[in-house]
Amino acid sequence: KIIIHWSLESRTSTESTTEHSLPCSTFLIAVGQNAVGFLNSFVQCSGSWEIIGAITLWNERVKGTDTINQQFPTDSSCLLYRLTSNPMILTCHCNCYVAEDQLFQWTEKVFGNIQKRNLNVIVLSSGSVTEYKTPTSISNISVPLLRALKTSAFQETPHCVLLEQPNVISGLPAAVLSYCQVQQIPAVLYHCYSDVTTIDSLTIEAFRPVLACKSLSCFVKDTPRSAEILKQLIDVNKIQSNLYT
């Protein structure tokens, strides 16, 4: 079961459009804690952002919460943000697991609320380098390693090497890219292969070539705050890890 909770401001935005959907030119979707960490450290450090919604779901790994007194429950949610200075730019932080039988519903519900005209989508995700298939030994590969996949409608040159065959992407990143391919939406996926499964500064930094994307360079600024936010994320994760060890 998947439910989207919208803020009053975002509902007002959709009611003012003929399609009754959120206006959007760039939609960034981060899947997993390293991809989310990159958005927090290097993208959303520029400008002011507001939470406009939360995608709450229930499955064998994620238990939904009582939302009566919580507008945006975060423990089982993907949070949606909007850049206040340019409401056409949206991000989605998805730290929770989306089950295989929920992937289609997730993409249909989320993109069903976003205008598809002139929409560009960027998806960020990461996985273990042991999943990366290569003729050479994994030990000879420099990690973290960034690879890209794109839809046929995406005309910009990706800012890293395209993912080589026979490698495949699964889960929510693959579902979003497949949806965009069918809907003829320009979309690109940047997937980072890492030898670390937890949140990691090197893995987060490996996404930095994404900042050269045309749709990001217009508002993302290089700022010292990025390093500060990244350090805070890593420090908080260390503290939380130590609590359980």
C-alpha cells in the first residue's frame, strides 16, 4: 500500500494547473542513503527547500505509521522537496525499501501527480561493486565507480561512462527509468558501485559529476557548506552505528 501526503501549498499548486498536477522541469530522485546524502550535501545546500509531500508505504521491511497526527511521517516515507526560488525543481529522498510488487504503483502514483510536459528526470542510486560485471578482476577496479543509463529521449551526454553490458539495474531506479522510457520522458540514471554498504563520504563524493548536468548547474552553487553538511552526515551515522555496537 502506497499513500502520498501532500502539503496544503502543493495541493494549491496542482489545483491552479489545467492538468491538476505539480509543475516540474527537473525531478531528482535519490534512492538509498548515499544518494540522499549527495542531494543533502551538494544539491540542497543551494537555496531554500520546502517539504511538499511524503510517500508512505508498507511492506515486509517497512511498517507504515499512524499519520493522523503526523503530516509527514519520515520513518516509512520518501520525502518530496521543492526549491522555493524555483518551484519547477523537485527532489525525492527515498531511504526506505520499496518492494518489487510496489514499484509499478510507486511510479504511477508519483509521476501521476507531476506534469510530464518539458520534464527531465535524474535518478541517483548506489550498490555493491560485487554486483558489477567486468572482464577484469574487481580488485583491479578503482572504486567507487559511477555509471549511467538513459532513456532514448534523453539528449544530453551523460557525465560518466554508460553502464556496460551485461550489467543490469534493479529495484526502484530501474522502475523509474523504465516508466520514463515508456512515457518518452528524458531521464538519466547515475548508479555508483561502491565497496561500502553504509553511508560513506567517498561514495557520496563520487556523484559529483552529476552537478555538471544542465538542469542542475543553473541553481547549484559550489559552497563550503557542502563539506560541512557531508561531515555532519557522516558523524551522525557514526554516532548511530556506535549505539548499536
